[in-house]
Amino acid sequence: MTVGEAYKAKLLTWERIDRAVSAYLADSSKLAVLEFGGKRLDVAAAVNANPWARVFVSDRGFTQEQQRMAVRTAILLELVG
């Protein structure tokens, strides 16, 4: 199943992505997983794979919204990559 198919089947929604982002940002030491269509995405692994996202989440000088966007972007890049 592709990401597009999962989205069309409503297995992958913006709300589910936002919940995964919130869980990761609330406590990055705990496992935050995005599950859809029998697949699992480790949010921390997605962030760690993206140097840009790592900078945004590790530097508290960025706003919460900037951090959320960085994590969301890392997730989306993992999903389509």
C-alpha cells in the first residue's frame, strides 16, 4: 500500500500525523509510532534521519510550531522516501 492509497482509505490522516508529532514532542525518549495500513513509522527514527529536523527539535530557541513543522516534515519525507 502506498502512502497515497493509505490516505485515500483514511488509514493515514493529518490528525493521526499530528498525534504522532505531539507524542514525540511531549517526550522524545518514549516511543512514538505512526501506524497505518499494516505499516509502522518510528517518529524518532524519522527525525534522526533528517538533519534539519534534528536541529529544530534540539534547539529550544525555535517555537513549538516550528518544531512541530520540522517533525511533521521528517515524517512526510520518510513516508514518501
